[in-house]
Amino acid sequence: MSAEFPVARPRRLRRTAALRRMVAGTRLHPADLILPMFVKEGITEPHPVASMPGVVQHSRDSLRKAAREAAEAGVGGLILFGIPAVKDARGSAADDPDGVLQVALRDVIAEVGDTTVVMADTCLDEFTDTGHCGILTESGDVDNDATLERYASVAVAQARAGAQMVAPSGMMDGQVGAIRAALDADGHADVPILAYTAKYASAFYGPFRDAAECAPQFGDRSSHQQDPAGPLEEALREVRLDIAEGADAVMVKPALPYLDVISQFRAHVDVPVAAYQVSGEYSMIEAAAANGWIDRERMIMESLVSIKRAGADLILTYWATEVARRL
């Protein structure tokens, strides 16, 4: 039971900044944030990503510097994406011990130690000459089971390079189980898996594909990523499967268009739930701010708070360092 107006006046608790802060039901912390970072083989200076103002393809030196700055700001984790100089049909550079991503993992871990969690994206699209997430059949379809063998090998290479968490993003059936078995067999039973569990075939990924140089050379990823109009039960089935296969945390991607999915994950699982505030979400806010149409800082914070309120424990965001400093 509750009182009614004029006795009940909800505005009383909104009257001052101190009151609002005291009763806030959603709180962000720097440790909640994970910074995606791109590193490109063979460059000596960072390359700006035109469609993502403020984001760059890092050189080895600039990656170490940016990682150190993020760690000093209190960012909870870093997730690395590698862009090799040479690509081929099987993404050979992805599990090369001296490949760009493995070198980057060693560099960053040497720089930040255990002050933040250093993780790796575990996929092939940045490494294949087709831009697809796996091995293709003669007809041009992604071969799910052949791709699992590659993911397992890539995850092991990343763990050997020091990755403190691996994050399979290809949406292949059975990817978590295949990676868990391979890691355990190689002596890496303590390396957790952050599964991209509900990754939708979204138009919001466009700028990322510029940053990671991984746009498909033909077709799209609708055969394996989830349909934006698909039923919620499909996402819940995916999360049950991933947890049964050994996922230590699960992710929804993108974040803002799928707040309902984040909320349902939080209600149904007992592992950490992550959400990826993807490149399109980032670039829309940056573009609107550059045109003077919005209050940039307020919109950044409002977008992150909404993701947190929906139930995300962890948020992957390109603003991680900036927001961590502000917090």
C-alpha cells in the first residue's frame, strides 16, 4: 500500500543532486566497463577509424599506451581485436604464435599485468580473406564443424599468449564446448570463456567492420547470427546451451536495441551478463554530437545507465576509459 497525492510526492526524492545520488537505483563503476581495442600489424602510428571518431587502429606502441591509460582509469577489462598483414581462407594468422593478436596480448599483459582483465576476441573474420567468421564450403556457406576446429586452435593460441579470458564471437553451434575442451586439454582449465551468446545480424556493426577490416566479401552473416525479429526463446535457448557447454559469462550484442534480451538473460542465468555497446551505437552519438544536436556527455552516460539498468553486469564500450575517468 502507498499514499496518494498530496501526501505522496515522488518529486521529494528528486529535489537535489545529493538526494538523487543517494537513492539512485542504477550505478556504474569503472570495473563494469570493458574497452574494445584494435591493433593492426605492420603500422608504426595509430590509424584513425573514419567512421568511429576517436577510435583508432593501434600500433604496438600506441596499444600499450592506451592499455595503460585504461588500466590507470580503473577500466575492468580490455578486449583485443587483431588485424593481420596477410589474410587467407582459413585465417592462418589467427592462431599463429607470432601473429598480431598473440603479440598484442603479450605486449598488453607486460604493460598492465593483472591490474585489468586482458581478453581476446576469438573469431576468424578479421583473419580470413573472405571476411567471414569461419571456413567456407565449396558453395560458399560457413562450415560450422570445420570452423569449430579452428576456433579451438585459436583459443589455445590466445591462452598460451596469456589471454586471461577468451570471447568466441562467431555464433557457431557448439563453439563454447569446443573451446572449453581444447583449453582444458592444453592445461588452461582456469581460462574463462565470455560467450557472445545472443549476437544479432545487425546493421549496427557497420563502423566496426571498417575498424577491424572484416566486412564480408560476399553475402552476410544471417545464417549464423540471430535474426533481429527472431523470438526471444531463441536467445534463451542459446544461453542455456552456452552455459551447459561451459560459458563463464554470456553476452548480448548489440546492447541498446536489445535491452529486453539483456533483461531476460539477467532473469534466467546465474553467471555474469555482458552487453556490447557496438560501433553503430557509438558512432551515432558521436556524429550527432559533432553536429551540435545533442549533449554528448549526458547521452553517453544515459545510454550506459540504461544498459546497466536492463541487467548488464559488464558493458563493452568504446568510451570505457573516458567514462571510467569521469566516474
